[in-house]
Amino acid sequence: MNKTNILAVALFLASAVCATHAADKRYPVAYVKKIEITEPSIRSAWERKDFLDCDDVVLTEDDVLYALRHMRRVSKKSYYSEDTERTGCLGGARVFFKNGKAITIGIEPSGRINTFELNAKLEPAGRPETYYECGPCASRKMALLKDALNRADERRLRRLEAEGQIPPGQAEPRLKALRESREPKPSKN
């Protein structure tokens, strides 16, 4: 294979990788006119407070803008897959664009996102719902929620200790170990 072919293959692969991680071009961040947070924090039927209390998870305008920059479209089957991580928490917003388009967006801390377009009366426009995932969104939000995760662990361990399911005095050392496990490990370079 000559250098030209190798370069062409490398450029093709690089563009394919970039395209799979590109945001949806229908909703460019540069054209966002206004964001209305309609539901800062709601819980679904499968909320697990031992993992994360939805009261600790609040959707912000920054979260919406970040999601619009980094979300990647997925199939409905992939979105509803049993393997998909769910927290049971969700936030919702309406996003208005300068071109007159409006969408409703639902964002979970795990990076699951769904949208549907709205008509002029702010009702569903009759187009199908669109599904996304956003790995960078999940990493960002869960890092911001480290304190909330620590509080959830503390609630769970204190309750277990009070119920006699763990020996007295064991909640604090276990909590310390859990918090240390969430801290990034220093690199050995």
C-alpha cells in the first residue's frame, strides 16, 4: 500500500470516528436562543436512593448546552437496552433555537437523553422521539455528583447500622473506604 492510500484510509477512519461522536447537527449550540428548565429534578419508578437521591440531581442550563454539544444519536432499541445504566433520575428542559425550532429534552445523569420537536403551541410536532447517549455528559455529571453519591452511601450505611445489619461503629470506616474508592488513582508515570 503506498503512502497516498495509507493517508486516505487514515483520513477516512478519523472522519468516521469524529462523525460517530459528533453532536446532532439539527440542534447546534450556536443557534440556541433560550433554555427553559421545565423539570429540574424528577424521579422515575426505579429511583434507588441508596445509589443516588434525585433531590441531589438538578438539571442546569450548562448541562443542557453540554449535552447538545456531545450527545450521540442511538437507536430506540439501544436506548431501552437492559444493559443501559439508569439512575432513576431525570431533568427536563425546552430549548428554543434562533431558527424558530423548539425541542423538549430529557437528560439523565447517566447520559441517556431523549428529545422531541415542538410546534408553535409547544406541543409535540408529530415527529418521532429521538434517542441519544452522551458518555462525556455522564462522566461530567457523575463527577459533579460525587458528594451526592457520598451522602447516599452515608444514609445507607447509617440505616444498616441502625437496623443492626452491620456491626456498631462499622458505618464510618466503610464510608471512608467507599469515598476513597471514588477518588482518582495517581498515575505511576
